[in-house]
Amino acid sequence: MASCYHGRGIIDCKEPLLKPFHYAHAAASDWRQATESCIEQLGSVPETASLGFLYVTDALSPHLGDILKHLRQRTPVLHWVGSVGIGICATGVEYYEEPALAIMLGEFGANSFRVFSGVTTDIQALDTSHGAWIREHQPYFGVVHADPRNHRTEVLVEELCESLQTGFLVGGLASSREAFRQVADEVTEGGLSGVLFSSSVSVSTRLTQGCSPIGPLRQITGGERNVIAALDGRPAVEVFKEDIGEVLARDLSRTAGYIFAGLPVEGSDTGDYLVRNLVGIEPEKGYVAIGELIEPGQRLMFCRRDAETAREDLFRMLGELRESMPETPRGGLYFSCLGRGTGLFGPDSAELKIVQEVFGELPVVGFYANGEISHDRLYGYTGVLTLFL
């Protein structure tokens, strides 16, 4: 009997050992050429392939429906999920600023998963469409793609998590210069879509941070909405300058895109924290505004975007995953932040080559997101790797 891992929890599962997933990736000026290249790479696809993961760069977003139709015609796979990204990735490679797609085909039992879409205001739509399957198979895990324009996305993620047996999701918010399209058996947008899995599908998943704390843990002692007036009973700007150091404190404009706010995840046994942007600093009033609603009594620490620390943490996460493997994984999904990739790790697909260095030629596909989903929260500047066992 296999085991399912999420975070540090373990769930017994029933899925027998299977062969590695088929996967492919390609870039071409024409969507047909890119899609045909992937089909050739896939080779002879087994009839047992039942679910496809599809990620395309936003240059191919207008043709997403055509690509999906073509893949259905040329492969035995009927069910598909995926998203558009400004960047996409596959084993050892990243694509930006060019028309490209990445595909992975999974072999899952017919009743072991359910593709869903249309979750825009609450999760009632999910029960309406798939309630019978959900009650019979009690899904424990889901892969979710979301529209960043929906102001209820964070709430919907929490509600969906609460409805699952173990309350665990992975995924990301679509990223694009225009339409934020997703795939859920058809092209969709506006809310949450993805696929839910029953406990017969084994997975292991971990998260890696792209920012590192630079100061002590503080307590918010004054402020409202997203504006912090006081930390530890002192003006927020005064504490901010103290934590970031004398050099940066001389010119606060240099903190943009480099210094962030970190909000510890209460109850996390791995020290996770949510990274949020600094959206304003008012030295005269002593205020610091961040991209998140705050409450007095909440804890906060300042963080910096640090390439070397991010690299070390990625290796840590990958090592933990590899050590936890009871068997060789069949394939993986990687959701990373737009603020990572070439901007943090450097050119030549450096981030995905680190994953490849640890896991070899493991089939992996994914995309660079507007925000990453792990467990029941939206993260930023993180990478989330999920392996199917």
C-alpha cells in the first residue's frame, strides 16, 4: 500500500505503482507547430491516460481552445486542466516571452478524480455539479487554478479546502498580460477551476520560500485595514528602518521590490509565512502599508528577496521531498511565482534545472503564477512542487 504526503502528514492510499507520466513541451511561432511538436514527443500514449495538464504562455492564450480541441483529437485523453502563464515550465526548462506549451498526461482511475470549474462566488456550484461524486469518494486533495481578478479568490480557496477531507490544495493564480484563461475540460475564466482527487491517488507536496526574514518577529500594536501605524508599541517606520539596516534606511525608495512583509502562518509546523508587498511608506506619519489586511495583535516580520537564500531553501525543500518518497514519483507539478524564475535565480532556466538536478528526468510541468496556492492559503514569492506517486 502506498502513502500520500502533504506537508508532514501521511495518508494511506490504494493506487498501485504505475509507470512515469508522459510529458512534452515546445515553443513555436504557430500554435499548431508547437502542439504537433508536443504530440510527437508524447509518442504512443496509453489508453489508460485519463487526465491531461496543459500550461501555455499568454502568447498562445487566444488559441487555447484550438489547442485543447487538437489535443483531444490526437490523444485518448478527454479530461484536461491547466492555465495560462506569462511563463511556463517543464523538466529543466522555462519559457518566457514566446509562444510555448507544456503537457503532462496522467494515468488515474476513472472515478479517482473530478474536473470542476465555475466556482466564482461560493463553492455551492461545485456541490451542484459534482455533489454525488464528492459524497461517494470524499476527495482529499485538489489542484486549483484561479483568476486573480476575482476579489473572492482567497475566500474561495479557504472554503474549498474546508470541504475536503484533509483540506489541502495546490495551484496558482493565472498570469497574463490580457485574458486570464484556465482549462477545465473547456476554456474558462473568472473563478476557481481544477481537479479534485480521491484518496486512491498518492501525492507528496512541499513549499519553498523566495524571501528570508531580516529582523525579529514583531507585533502589530496599531493600525487598520492594510496600514500599520505601530509595531511593538513604536512607530512602524521607526521599527522598519531599524530592521532593514542603516544603508537602506537612508533611502527608503531602494526597498521597493527588495523588502517585503512576512506574516507567519499560525499553527504551521514548518515555519511558513505569507509574503506580502510593501505598498506605501509615510515617514512623517510613521506608517507602513502592506498588501494585506491587518489586525492589532497580529505578528509580522520584514523580509528581503534573496537569491542565495531562495536557492538554499529550494534545495532544502527538494531534499525533504526526495527523502520522503516511498517510491519513485510518476510526475510532478511546479507552481512558482512570477517574482522567482529568471528574476531571482537567473537565466538559462536556473530554477527548473535545480529541480532537475535533484529529481533527474522526472516529468514536471507548471507555470509562473500571480500567486501560489498551498494548503488553504495564497502565497507570494514561493514555489510549490507536488509529486504524484
